[in-house]
Amino acid sequence: MKNKYFFWGLVSFVFLSFTLKGYIKEENKDTIWLYITYPDKKLDYYIEVSIDGEVLLRIADGKKKIVKEGTIKRMYAKDFFRETKNSDIMNYSKNIDLSKMLFYRGELVKISANVQGEIRRVVSPLDRFSQTFVYAFRQVYNEAINLPNTDKYVSFIYAAPLEGEIYNQFVKKVPSNYKMPLIETRELKNNKYIFKAINNPWRMIPIPSKEEENTISEFITSKNLYGIKSAFYLGTTRGNYQLSISE
């Protein structure tokens, strides 16, 4: 009965499903990455946690950026993985957005995880998740916020599928006769940061130096890609993407 009510509650939302099956490599199967945003504040968190308890936390408070990295208690990571993979929302669809709720101003979660062999993404108010999920998340967050700061990375790159509002903005930017170049997998592998970002949509891939960051700029130029570092576009055999570099 509970599942029945849950289903009819979800169908009232408009959502787009897509599959990313085939993107997951063994080394990434046990990693969850998520964003926590506050609509009424200029405050965003990015948290990446592995099943072994390795955590990367990036805090964006206005123009101020703080990055923390380290290891939390493994039992907290395992609890969070269990609650994520058992979540009704995560198991319902490969991609679902429940964020368009009127008057909601609380914590918004954008979470990506491997569930049943596929990377799934959910955008939802935190309070739409179960109490056990929220509790497990709080445990991870409370540990992560106490990790030491790190200055190992100069920036991060992430890839977003070119769909929805991102696609609409892309259409407004590019000339009407623009044809997006298709980059083959073997060419993508020439830049490990772009390749990893494409294989893990929405995951923030750390870049350790300006020299390494420049390799991305060189790739953009060599392939004549449209855009700049903050938003450039490319097509692949698995779909089209907007890639962005941020500090």
C-alpha cells in the first residue's frame, strides 16, 4: 500500500528518464556524489563519498570556496550507501526531478549513485527522502565538515547532459547553423579529466594544477568546441554534454 501511494504521488511530477548504463567503471561503482543547495542562500555543498569512507567536500559560500578531504568512519559511509540504494526515490527512476514544488525553500538534494548497475540521479527536497536516509546523510555531513581543508586542487570540471533547461540555454547561445562536433571515445581519452567527467555526469572531477587545467583549454581549441571554460559543449557516441570548469 505504501508503494502504491508513493507511485501516485510521483506521477504528478513531470520528469525525464534516461539511462547511463555502460558509463560505470569498476573503480566508480562504490561512489556517491551529491549537491546540497539552499534556494534562499548563496550556499552550496558538494559531497563525494566512497564506500570506504573517503570524502571530498566542497563548500561554495558566495564567492568563497572551501575544499575539505579525508576519511570518515566507514560505518557512516556504509549506512549512507545502504539508505541511498534502498531509497524508494532512487529506485523509482533513472532520472527524476521533484524540485519544482511551490513555496519550498529548504535543502535541495541533487544526488547521483550507482543503483542496479546504472548511474541514477534524483533532484529532490531533502524531506522527500526517508527519515533513515536523512539521518545517514547527516552522519556523513557532520563527519565531513570536520575534515581538514585542502589546497591540492585549483579547480573542478563536471559534465551535464545537454537536456532540459541546459539545452534550452545552449540553443539560445549558438548560431542557428551550428553543428556540434562528435568526439570519439578514443579522442576523449586524450584528456583524462574530460573523459572522467563524461563517464560520471555531474561528478566534480578535481584538477590539481593550472598546467593540467590548461590541457582542457588546449583540447577545446584543438577540437574547435563551442564555448569557454565555464561552459563548453561536445557530442559523444553516448550523448551531448555541457562541460564546466569551476574553482
